Amino acid sequence: MENLLRRLFGGTHPLDVGEEDGTRWRNRPASPLAVPEPVHPKVLAIVHHPIIKAKGGLKAQQAYGWNDPDKLAAGYIADIAEVSGGYARFEIVERIEVDGFPLKADGFRYTDETFHRAWMSRQFHQPDGVDYLALVREFKLIERVNADQIDEVWLLGFPYCGYYESIMAGPGAFWCNAPPLHGTESAKKRFVIMGFNYERGVGEMLEDLGHRAESILAEVFADTRGEANLWERFTRYDKTHPGKAECGNVHFAPNSLRDYDWGNPRRVLSRCDTWYQFPDLSGDPRMVDCTEWGGGDIRAHHKWWFAHFPHFVGQADGISWNWWEYVIDPNRVAR
């Protein structure tokens, strides 16, 4: 991993060159601003990986042809390190593999037999949502957080595990693409529980993080009005702000006309490049289309979008110029 990071971040700016995934990240001069020291958030990875007897005793991933959760996690970690300018370097400090199924909020739990029948018939138990407090107790999440063993949790499961994409726990937890997890106030700090589906890919994992970022940064800028609300400016797209697009949001690229419309060839004016010059946002717009962010590829778009986040030392009006500071550590958000 260290050699990979040296290769990724050996130049004056890690995002000055184009990416092999088809994303056109435009060249830009090195910023005169200092970049923050990297952080290494500690992750507990819980992999629900039951053995399916009806499929010859194979683990679920092999039984149904899903993706390797460990390879997905490695790709996700590398992508975040890259697009955050080397700031956010997650470390999985403990991995727990579970031969079983998480408990649902109504007390139901699949067995390998009942899940296999459900998967073959596509008739799944409802309500689908997992019992988060049962997970908190089973894996002693609050105890681990309070002992400073972990900073967040990644649940790696399969379809119909019932996870939210993200949920925040701890004292003062707030909306994080899901309601705050009440019953966890005894933790010494806030922490996020991510829910990843290893039927899907790294792009979907980045989408989960994107919605986490949207929730947290909306909270950071909640009391800021007008043009001073830089998060509102950052997320503008042409459909809602004709001729005044900037970077858009997770679902809408600057030129998108509907959700997930990342492959739209329509050309629109956008000031996305201006964010490379942060905090000077006075630059001119230019015409952009989907070739900028991978021509419709989910992973490429999300990397392009994240790469525009400010990640510098400094602050204005009490808000850090390093937005990743908040996305990675919700305890940095004033409440």
C-alpha cells in the first residue's frame, strides 16, 4: 500500500494528470496553500459471508458469483486516498468474518436455506432493515470506539442484508443519509457505520460515501446563507441553475437531466475548474460534457466529483478549507 501511495502522490499534485478510467482531470498549477497532514481512520470491517449448503457449501460470494469484499475494500481505500489528495487513508485494523445473517429489526433472521429460497424466488422478507443496535451489541462497537480501537465501521454484505448506505451513531449524531442511531449516546464520540453490498462495485461504495458527504457538508453549512454557502454553490448543476453549473452532486453531473445521468453528452457551461483554484472561485466557466467524468461510468464520475473537494489548510468564517476533515470525522462538525 505504501508503494502504491508513493506512486499516486509522488508529484506536486496527485490529480494533475488524466486517469486510466477515462476521467479527464484537467491539469492545474500547484496550489500555494498548504495541504493537511494525512489522517489514518481506523476501520472495523464486518463481513457477513455465510456458507450456503444448497450451493455445495460455498460461501455466499462464490455461491452466487458476487464480488470479493476484500478486493472491493482495497479499491475503495485506494480511490479515497487518491481523490482526497492523499489526506484520507483508511486502515482496516480488524476484520471479522461472520458465517451467518444479520438480525432484522423485527426479529427475523435468514438461514442459509431460507435465504437461498428467497434469492431463487426473489421473494424477500419485509421489512428488510437490519437491527443496528443488535449489531452494536454483538460486535461491542461502542466499547471499541471508547477504547480508541476504531473510528468507524464497514458492514460488507450482500443483497437484502438490510443496511443503510451510511448511518451515524454516538452523542450528537445527525442525519447521515439515514436517521441518527439512537441508543448509542454512551459512545465517547460520533462514528459512522457504512453499509456496502458486495454484489455491486467500488463505484457504488463511492456513491455511499458521496451521500455521507452530502449529509455532513449540508450540516456544516446549515447556518450559512447566500453565496457564502460554498456547499450550495459546489452542488449546482445546469438543470436547476441554467448557465451556472458548478460540480453537481452525487446523482447529477453538471449537465445531467435526471438521476444517475452521468453519460449525458449534452454540453453546458460549468465552473467546475474553479474549485481547483480554491479559495479563489472567481474563474470563468467553460463548456463541459460527460467525457470529463468518464462517459457514464459510476466510479469515474464519483472520483471526478470528489477530486474537486477543497483539501487545504486554512479556514474562513469558522469553516475549514479541508472539506474531507468533516466527511471523514463527523466530530469536527459543530453541533
